[in-house]
Amino acid sequence: MQLDALLLYNADGRIREIRFRPGTLNIITGESGTGKTSIIGILRFLLGGDSPNAPLGPIQNTVAWYGLLAHVGDTSFFIGRPAPPHGVSSSQVMLTIGSLEVPTLAELVVNANTTDLLDYLGGLIGIEENLHVPGEGQTRRALAANFKHALYYCFQGQGEIANPDLLFHRQNRDYQKQAIRDTFPYFLGAQGADTLRKREKLTELRRDIRRHTRKLDEARDARELGVGRAAGLIADARASGLLSSDVVPSDAGEAFELLSRVLNAVPSISDADDVDDQAETERLLARRVALRDSLREINDKIRGLEEFARVDTEYGAELNEHRVRLASIGLIPDSNDPDAACPICQRTLAEDADTHGAIRNSLGRVARRIELTQRDQPRISEARTELVQDRNRTRAELVDVDGALDELALTDDARAAAGKFWDQQSFVRGRIAQHLETTSLERDDTMSALQEQVATLNDQAELLTEELDPDALRSAVDSVLNIVSRRMTRLAQAFPLEHSEHGVRIDPYRLTVVADTLHGPAYMDAGAIGSGMSWVGYHLTAYLALHGYFVEASRPVPRFIVLDQPSQAFFPRDRKTGGDLDELSDNDRDNTRNLYRMMYDVASELDGELQIIAFDHADFSDPWYQRSIIETWRDGTALIPREWIE
């Protein structure tokens, strides 16, 4: 995506048009106070922002609509937005696709909103469906990279381009720094387009694992609890003379087979005296006592585990609270910064290395203790789950034993009332038939197939989890930035910029420039890289190197950079006239020229794939510089025409 024209409409229909040239360096040079700094806010507004952030004055007083002509490949489009009052947000948009004709004021009409616009532009430049999911233990929401996030790499405002504390556009705004960290891997291509699909596949696999595991557990429970559930029927069968065998089934399968044999056997009338009801009752009573003792023991173990887990959790919370209190008052200095000072005694870490080391070791022990307490929790939870399952099985068997005893009592009553043993056998056979009809047991081969299926799903989920591992993502980001670093180093050494001799790179976590030196990394945001020239130079080399990579890797980032006053580090604050190069020393004049020559050369090297737009005071007589000037704002010429104000 590159820009073709910025359009301002006043209330009577007159149009102020600024034409840009695609694929090359565009310079608007001129005096202060002509509106150059307002252009970035206006462009952001036209590209989906909430407000143009135009200052009170000529722009607010005269502009009725803002317009932008732009293109992506062969697709041209016009974006128009009515100018909102100062300090007011707006979502109104006019979007026309397929024409580079400048519409008149009468033709401007709202037909969309900013959400529609951002979705269209994101799809047009190729932003695919994506999602950054924070790591475990982090509470912020998942974030999808969109067109607005791509603009971090397209603008450098006047307060950003020479600011050592910032590298990217709007980095110091609320939540923007974390948003850049989260979406940067996608725009670099380190987070592949299939990451979201893999994450969705992993979610589906985990859902299937839970479903199949639940089915397998239910089948196992049915087998394990089968003996207890069938115990009452087997006791009834023995008591009524249907079953004379003393064989005790070991699992639900044997119990099922035993009851089936009882049901399929030829019925015979037995005498009540042949059945030892008393022996069966005594056996069931003894079993009930054993089950109640077992249930009491299991409950004691569960209570013990819960008390241990509670104490362990409280201990871990106290340790973590202790560490957080130390961090909140600054007692955990950054050991990587040799100039960092103790917040209490103000001595540097280098002066008191022993004390600092003791604090770090103590904190390390606290962290390890916290880790140990956290490591115990899964094992405690697993042990408790097994005990709860044992308790459920014991309770179920106890209910069945009680039921069997009740049935024996009922059997005695029924036999006494009926006077005939045949009626009791028929009653028991009916209950056995009902049980067999309503009970289904998985076959052994079915159980094995379920186990193999769960194991296969777990293997697939583990593989996807490894591919989505945060460490793998960090490694991919570092690999891409190594490529960017080589181009960035080459540009920096051409000046040369300070500390560039051993290589420079972008730190994707601190979001700053790092120069590798013999004494360790020199971070721009930590004051290790000095001078305004180096700050401006490293901002430019970082942006130009990134865009070179974006072009070569076909990443979905607009192909333009807009810069506000790159020469500000060289022009004196008390300059008398804008752009008067006589105010500069020979060295500053050469450095300013070199900055622009670097931009001009990079745009040429990328063969029309990158458009650079700069607003500045500087005005060199070099032919290549003069060819790059698209407008000169001096002697009354400005963003807002003089006649609009008059």
C-alpha cells in the first residue's frame, strides 16, 4: 500500500491537494508553523483513527472533509472522512474502490465506518487470520494483529524520531508497547499463517481427548463397579436357589456372564430349605462392615490431602507476596545494568556486588520454593482424584450390599407370604433380565481401541504444543531479526553511527536498538547510545531495514514510511529561518544530507516497493534532493491555503 494524494476540502468545496510519488523519496520542505507536523495525525485518521488530532487554528477552522487517494497493487481506492470538532472522535467513513479520480465535495457521503475500513485495508494488504495467545500465568487477553498494528512501522512523529526512549510509533501510549510485542512476531513472519489453525486444531484435539478419556473412564468404572452392582442380584439368585455356585466374579464381565447363565438356565423348583439364607446374610453383613471401614479410611486420607494442599498453597502465597513486596519498592534491581543503584542507599550495584548478590540469591531461593510448592499441586490433585474415585466405588458397592440385604429380607417376607419358592425365583429372574437388558459392557477389544485412540490423540496434541511453544516463537523472532540486523548494521556503518562497528539489532522485548560492543550490549533506551544524530540515525536504519525485510518477505505491512523532521537533531533550537543550512556546521550539514541520501538510496534499491515521505526544514541544492521535493512551504505557502484563512 502506497499513498497517492492527501486532500483537504473546505466548506465551499475548494480542495487542497498534495500529490505523492509512489516508490520513491517525497520531501515537503518549509518553515515552522506551516502544518507539516499535523499531516501524520491526518493520515492516521484517514487510515482508521478516531481523530485527526489537528490543533486549534486554521485546520480546525477551515477543513470540512479529509480525503486520501491510495493504492495496493492494481487496486486504487479513495477514503474520505468528515472533519470532527476538536477533541471529538468519529467513526464515519466514505470508501470508494477502483478509482483515482478526486471526488467533489458534493460527491462525498458517508457509506461505512472505521471497522469496515480497517477490515478492508487489512484484507487488502494481506493480513491473515491470526491470534497471539499470552503464555501460561499471564492474564491479558489474546490479541489478533490487524491493520492498525501494521501502522506502528509506518510513522515516526516529531517527538519519536529523535527520542532514545522510543523506537516504534506510539510506543509510549497506553497498552501500545505490549500490543507491539504481541503482534511484532506476526508481521515479521515468525508466527506463521498456520499458527491459528494449529491452535484451533490443538483445541479440537484436547476436546476429543477429554471426550474419549471420559468414555474410557466410564467403561472402566462400569467394569470396576459391575461386581458391586450385580452383587445384590447374585445374592438373590443364591438365596432363591437359582445359583448354587460359590464362584465370586472378579469383574463386571464375569458377573455379567454369571447372571446370563442364571437367566438362560432351565428353571427348576427348589425347596426353601435347600437355600442357606443365613450364610448369605452373614457374608453380606461382613462385607458391609469392611466397606464402611474402607470408606472411613478413604475420607480420612482425603481430608489429610486437602489440609496439606491448603497449607502448601498458603505457604506459596506468602512466599510470592514477600517477593512482590520487594519488587514493588524497587529492591530487585536489574542485574544486567551495571549503573543501576540501590533504591535505599543509592550505591551502585558494582560498588556493593556482594550485597546485591546476596539479595539475588535470597530471591532465587524464594522463587525455587514457590516453584516447589506449585509443583506439588498437580500431584496432590491427582492423588485426591484417585481417592474420590475409590470413595465413589466403595459407596456404590455399599449401596448394592445394603440393597442385597434388603432384598434378602424382602425375599424372606415374600417367601413366607407366597408360600411357594417358585414365585421368588420368577421375581429374581425378572430383575436379572431387566439388569442385563439395561447394562452394556464394552468388550476388551473395544477398550483397547479406546486406549490406543486416546494415546494417539495425546501424541498429536503434544506435537502441536511443542510447535506452539513460546520458546520456539522467540527463536523464530530472533532468527528473522538477525536478517534485519545485517541490513541495519550495513546502513549504520555507512555513516558511521556510534557503536555500530560490531553490529546493531532490534530488541523485540525492550523495543529498542541494541549495539553489540566488546563490553556488552549497549541499549539505546538505557542511555548507552548518545547524541541526537545516533538516535535519529538508529530510528531510520531500524525502519529502513525492517521495511527492506517486509518487502523481501512479502509481509502484510503498508509500503510507506512517513517521517516528521529527521534533521531536528542538527538544526539549532534558536534557528532564525527554516531550512537555512548556513545555520549548521559543516559536519551537521553533511550528516543531514547523509540521512536523506540513505533514504533516497534505500528507496531506489527497493525498486519502487517503498515510498518514503518526509517533512523537514532542510533544503539542499543536490539534484537528487531537489528531485525528491514535492512541495516547498515558505513565503505563505502552507498546508492550509492563505485564501482559505482570509
